[in-house]
Amino acid sequence: MTDPRELDRSDPLASFRSRFVGAAEPLVYFDGNSLGRPVEGTAERLAEFVRRDWGERLIRGWDEGWFDLALTLGDRLGRVALGAGPGQTAFGDSTTVLIYKLVRAAVAAQAGRTEIVIDRDNFPTDRYIAQGVADELGLTLRWIDVDTSAGVTADLLADAVGEQTALVMLSLVAYRSAWLADAPTLTRIAHDAGALVLWDLSHSVGVVPTELDAWGVDLAVGCSYKYLNGGPGSPAFLYVADRHLADLTQPIQGWMGATDPFLMGPTYRPTQGIRRFHSGTPPVIGMLAIDDMVDLIEEAGIDAVRAKSVALTAYAVELAEDLLAPLGATLASPRDPARRGGHVTLRHPEMQAVTDALWEREVIPDYRDPEGLRIGLSPLSTSFEEVHRGMLAVREELSRVAG
């Protein structure tokens, strides 16, 4: 079994761990893919914002950077982590609202096509919105059945798309299994069928490098409270390829997406560019913590973050085979790191009880049906020693519960 202390000593990103609140505590945090730890400097930044930017500058702040923050931060994220050129990424509403906007805009632009293609193991929000839009507009959902330990493959998608496909909705990293999709190939298959493709990056942004422009992606969306460490309820982002910006009409028309928001005219005329996907006032305070985390990702380099992520999940798999496989646990994530995102799922009939017991002893994974203990490892805030301690605790609880 590999010595975690040696792995930490040789980790070029080890020093980043001290820059997160609570990382020095004995608690083992295996849920960074659900809610990331806050960056250490964020509390001071928020306090300073309240005292100075908000408290002293008051409404003048809108002219001093707030009005454009959703776009400038979007451009930074695009450059640092998404492979997206400027003017295509913006922060705004919740992930749910942004997915709805993009789905409605996409199917409206595909007049005459009647189907949305989506897999049955996509994140519930994606599936629920697809179902709601289909019901609203009289469209048909074409479901892809997938292995819940894997995800959508090229063959599966090729069998599902056709001349009636308006939109394909996929997740880059599957929330249950961590399956990392072959985005360039799947995007090409969708395009060959004449469809647009919407990628959900919620479980990949900040931990898996993407090349949205180079892959020819049409649309993407992602949350910011996982590997972007924006905090509970922090705003999501959307990406719309430049070639589509003039043609897509988003369905929630609000004053911030109008040509001249402060004219407050009698009719709505959408503005140009990515700002047309705004509806209401951007959540300025909610973007500050994200900005701090994007700083750290840029400093570390997204490729180095990915390398650390692969090393962490590979170590978790190694420990699972040594410690948990003899107790009947199985790997419910891809074994090949090239097909695996930033988390690992382990399956056993007693994993719900194990999860409950672990929380009582300050080891925090999460549980996903069927019978899955999900271990989310945020690279910049997680050490190999933490993974080792956590997996030893999983073995102890699984031994006790499984008898």
C-alpha cells in the first residue's frame, strides 16, 4: 500500500491545502464534489466588501465594476478552466434556471425538430427540465439507457440521434459514477445529426480541463459551489458559443438582458452578446468567493489540478481494493483514469448505513443509490493522508455494519 506521507511530500500542489478554511482540522472531507471548502481569504474579502464596496460606495458600485462582474468573471473562468474565448461565458442565475433558458432557446432555434435526447442517469435537474420543456412544447424525449457505473458512449448516442433531434443534453462527468464523457466525439455525433448539444459541467468545472471552443460545443452550463468553492447557492454560469449568440432568444426576459437596461422602455429588445442571457440583477456578493477560487486554479494551473485529481482518485481506488474489496465492496466508477472525473463511487448493500456512521465520526462522504458511497476529492484542498484516514474509517464502519 502506497505511503500517503510520501505522496504528500512529492505533491507539487500540497501547499494549496493551507489556503482553505478548516483543512487543517481532523475532519475528513469526502464531499468536495458537492460543496467545496471556502478559500481562507474569502471571509476577509466579504467583510471588506460590506464595509467599503457596499457600505461606502453604495449604488456607485454598479458603475465601478458590479454591472460587468458576471461577464468579466465569466471570461476569466472561460480562459482559466473552460477553453472558452471572451464574450461567451457569464454568471447569473441558479443552474436550474440557466439550463431551462438554454434548453428553451435551443429547441426554439431548431424549428421543425421534435426530440430532445438525454440519458436516464443524467442529473435529476437536467432530466426534470427536459421533461418539463417537452411537456410544455409538445416535444418527445428520447432516452438513452446507460450503465450507472459508466455513462454515455459514442455508440449509445449514435443510436439515439436522428433527423428529429433538436437538442442533446449530456453531463461531462456523470454525477453518480464519475464517468468522463468523450465530449469532442459526442459533440460531433450530435452535430452530424443536425442537433445542438448542451453540456452540463457541474461535476467537472474546476477539476477537469475543457476545450469548449476547440470541441465545437454549442451550449454549456455549470454550478459554482462544487470545485469552484463559491459557497451554498452561489450562482451558476452559462456558455453560449459566439456563433449562436445573435440567433438564440432566451425565454426569461428581464431588464438586465435588455438593450438599454436603464432606459426602462415600454418593450423588450434583447441586447447583443452573452449579456442577453441575463434576466434580473446579477448576484454580486455570490460571485466574490468564486473569484477567489478562480485565482487559485489559475495559480495552480488547470492541468496540474487535473493531474492531482487523477492521483487522488487513483489512490482512493488502490485503498478500496486493499481495504474494502475483501469486505465485498466494488468499484462503481471507471477504472481508467482517462474516463474518470474527480470522484469515486464504491458500492455495497450497507453503504447507506456506513455513510450515516461515518458522519457521526467526522468523516463526510455522501451516498447515492444504488448502494453507492461517493468520495469527492477536491484537489487543492485534499491531501493523500486525509484520503488514507478516511478510507481506514470506511473499512472500520463497513466491517462493523456488514458483520
